[in-house]
Amino acid sequence: MDTISIAFPVVKVNLPVEGLTFSTLEQSVFDIAQALGRKVLEKALIDVDECLKIARPKGTLVNTGKRAKYFMTRLGDIRYKRTRYIDTATGKSRYLLEEHLGLRKNQRVSLIRSKIEMFIASITTYRDTEENVELLTGCRRSHESIRQSVIKEAEGIIAHQDAAIDKIRRLEDNEVVSDPPEIAYLEADSAFIRLQSSHKRKKASQPRRRRSIEVKLAIGYTDKVKRYETGRGKSLKLKNKFTYTSIENGRIFMEKLSLIAEKKLSLSKVKALIFGGDGGAYISAGIRDYFVNAIYILCKFHLKRNVKRALPTRPKAQGRVNELIKKDNMDKALSLINRLYIRSKDRKDRSRLEDLHTYIDQNRDGINPINRIKDKALRKKIKGAGAMESNVDKFIAHRFKKRSMSWSEKGALSLLKVRETISNGEWDSWWLEGRDQKIEIRPEPLKQLTAKNFWKQEKNIMPFIEATIPALHGPDRNEPWAKVLREIQDIDYYKRN
């Protein structure tokens, strides 16, 4: 194909020196450069279209004339004409210029401009994004148009992520971490953001609409290292950190997190997996179901906050409970809370104490678990969790929980996925290659194993179900019946004398 020449015309502009400021001079040069850039870009597009017209295969494409198109770029809005063709084989219209330049059908905004807009939108409000983009590029687009672009782009991000997760679930993604870490860390937490109210109840008998969206956030990393290699600063950063966020129910969230974490951190090959949480029911249940070998650590911040909320007028009791918990005397701490509950006559106070008792009792395995690790060498290497609260603030609160903000589920999830892509360092690769990768559709569902899959048939022998008992974890792992189950699983039913 022939080459095209891009030439910038010589421009001379006279500006009065009287009253001239640097800001005026800078803005004038910026406006002139953008105007020239738009003209050059339009001319280059026309030249490329002509080259493609000459080089097109004869007899397969019928030229039907020029069609005008408006396009929003980093330099501003441009208007150019390109040739429309009819494919004789399919009868459909084609634009060789758009196909050659990698433009999608009906695309109206350049990728660089969209990338800039969405990056700014992930940091500040859509209305502020409108103003900031104009200040940065000299071009203006409505905040609603930017919001719709975020939603549309997030659909692709979510589709690609779901396809990647499904590939891992089907064991089709064999790529593993070349050097798996010795210790891996996972932390999860939730935050509530305000849900947009589309309508008000007309009658008191109508059920109340939920007023919030629960956003679930998880982070994974391999270590905490110094943020700055030089200097005396003690600030730390998370090594090999990744983020995953969702507004799905807890079971689906934990299942997908387990698959992503296996891909990112090779959980099946680490010596220890530390999972930090705030004591939420879906977290503890998800750890039992999908992270059976994990060491659960209850977040100290949430634990102390719950103690303080349950004993707001009893500072001495707060200190005593915290001291007993620190010394790992859970039974004494629960006994103290129980005595306070019996003595209290206030209904609300009793309710708070009951909640605290339940909270500590259900999460006692996650309190000081590192001290119970038998391997001393491994125990010294493990660093406690506690990075979740700052991540929730930075990832969710600073963008989603400002004054008067409310969200639709689709809008919130879309912006969350954009922020997740940026946080994981995948923003540039997404725009360069990720968004154009084809998604393989797998319509067949995963086959569910039934009891028939385990029957072992032999002549004259009663069939048995041969399966493996999962590892027994949790508060009942040392009970007599649990020990019996461990012994039973070692019996060979098919051994004959």
C-alpha cells in the first residue's frame, strides 16, 4: 500500500503585546495546535481512504459514494467523509477505512479520549469529569454521555472477566505462577452505598424498597514490603496486590474470588493462606466452602469496634474484655459478657451484649490464630492482616459515598469494574488488546457428579460409593466424632484377605 504524507501548514498569528499574560499566550497556542491537529487528522483520514479505495479487490466491493461522519477525538470533534461499499457476496455495506483503522461499528469516540474520560470518572464525579476533561483536552462532552460510555465499556470488562473465570473453573487455563509464594494473603469486606429511588410508595401497605447496595471487596497479596527502598520511612505497600469487587451474593462472590486467587497467587501451592475478614457470615461460610485450608483472622478493628459499641458506657469493661481477648481467654471474655447481660435491665443494652457474645463466639477461631500455628519458622514469617479498611476507603468510600450520591446497581457495578481494572494495573493492556479479544462461548454446562459416578461395580460384590471426605475444619475439628471420621477415611473397603 502507498504511503501518505502528513504535513503541518505554517501558521502565523499576531497577538497584541499590551495586556498579554502567560495564561492567554498558552491558551492561544493550545487552541491553534488543536485546530491544526484536527485539520491534519481529517486530511490524513481522507488520504488513507483513497489509498484503500485504489487497493481494494476489484469486483467484490461496489463503490456507492462518500458518507460523512462526525468523530470525537482527543484533539476535538472532527468531520470527514469516507467511502461506502456494498459487498457483492453478502449484500451488506462496508467502510474499509473504519475496518483498516480498527474502529468498531457506529463508534463515535476515539479510544484515547474514552480512556481519559473514564479514568477521570473513576476518581471524581461525572459532573466534575465533564469539566476536568474540557480543561485537559479543550473538548466538552456531557456527563451523561461519559456515564453511558463507562457502562458500555464495563459490559465488555465484565464479559471478559466472567469468561476468564469460567475458563479457570473448567480447568482450561493451565498457566500458573512461575514462582508461587510461600504465604498468600486474602482479605474481604463489605460497604453499603445508597441505592437510587426510582419511585416512592403510593400506599403504606406496599413493601419497602431496599435503600442500599452491598458492595463486596476483596484484595489479595503475597507480602507487605517497604514502600520506599531508601529513607527511614516505615510506610508499607502490598506486594503482588490484586483487587476483586462485586455486588453479587456472598456465595458467588467467594466462589469467584477463590478461582481468581488461584490464578493470581497459586493458592494450592502455598504453605499458608491467611484470610482476613470482619466476621461477616458470608465470609466465614465462604472460607469453609472454598478456602478449607485457610487460616482465618478476624479483623482487630471490627472486633474492638463491636466491643466499644456493645459497652459504650463501660470503659473498664471494654478494657477487661479486650485484655481477655488479647490473652486468648475467650471463655472468660464470654463469661464476663454473659454476666453483664444478666445484670442489665435495659432492653437495648441486653441486645447489644447478646450480639457481642454471638459475634465473639462465632469468630473465636479467627481471634489470635497465628499463635496457634505449630510451625514456629512459618509462624514468624506470617504478617497479620489489616489492610482492608484503608482499601475500602480508597476504593469505595472516596468515590461512592460522598454527600447526596446515589447509584443504580448497573451504574455502580460498571464504575466498580473500571476502578478494579485500573487498580490491578490492567487499564493500559485492556485498551491495547484486552477489549478486542474474542470471548469463547461455552454453552454446555459443567457436568455435576452424582452418586452413580462413584459406584464401583464388581461381580458378587456389593457396590460401594468411593469418595474422599473433605478436610474437617472449624470449631468442631477436635470433637470425638470428628476424630472418628478421620480414622474412617483411612479404611480400605476393597481390601480382601
